Amino acid sequence: MKMSVKQLGILAISLLMFCLSGCAVTSSGSGEETFKNSVMNFAAVQSVAVLPFQNLTADDDAAARVRDAFMGMLLATEAIYVLPPGEVQRGIERTSLRNPSAPSSDKVKALGEILQVDAVMTGVLREYGNVRSGQTEANLISLSLQMMEVETGSIVWSGASTKGGIGVPERLFGGGGNPMNEVTKEAVNDLLNQLFQ
């Protein structure tokens, strides 16, 4: 049976649509979920305390690893001084903060007074690890962050990033995507770009 050019074209387009419409997650987001308080003077933020991130993943240590990567990369910008984790822990203990990943406005103010910082940052790690679609797997991270200024305890910035996942190249050619460390760096860089834009 011979196929006409039109039938061959329809078959090729159908095959392409099938390949592109997989049910796996792909990389996304650069500022789509960003909030920035328009009246806040972000240049006045010279120091920040990064609280432990909430972990919604199956990996118990994932939030600590991502927090460490975020703190190091934020400090490397030399735009903001990042308080060491031990000092942050001291502030958490002195304020009797039961849930450091979701402090109240009053606790944010108290932390600011004790730690002498301009802002407090919290985060939620929503996804971290491998995703699989058929025989293909890749690393994925989904992270959201918030910055609260310590005078009022209100949120002045919020951003989210999802990086990694299974895309067209992985689906067509196999492979496991980028290593988890690289995917984490991509997500943190995306969030830093959102913060400093």
C-alpha cells in the first residue's frame, strides 16, 4: 500500500503531537508566580535570616539540602548578608517558634529584633527527586520562597520555580536529564533572578 504525501504528512504530524503530549512534567516557570511589593525598598534589605524550609517530599533531608544551596548562592551574590544557620537556630529557640517554616507576623518581628536582620525568608519544597514516564526518568525540583520584612512581619516578595522533569529530548532519546544538583542550581538561580529583577 502506497501512502500519499498528504497521508504521510498527517501521520508525521500525528506522531509529533503524540510525542509532545506526554503525561510527564517538564521544566517551567520564570517569574509566573512572583509577587513583589511595589512600595518596598529592597535596597534597604542588607541582611536576611533563611528559616528551615517546609518539606512536602518523601526525602527527609531534601529541604535541608535545598536550603543550604539557596543560602550559599544568595550569599554568593554579595547583595545580601545571609545569617549563618546556627544563629538562625538560636533565634528560633529564643522566640519559641514551633513551626519555623511558617512563622506568624509577630514571630517574624521577634526574630528580626533578636537576630538583627532586615528580612526573614521561608520556603516550601514541593517536589524533589525522580519523576518517571514509561522507561524514562529525570530529576525534578519545585520550590517556592517568601521574604517577610521584620518591621511589620508582612510578605514583601514571593516566588516559585519548577525545574527539571521529563521533556521532549528525554522522551525521544532517553537519558536521565540533569543531575539533581544541577536542577537545584537552576531553580535557585531562577528564584534569585526573580528576587533581584
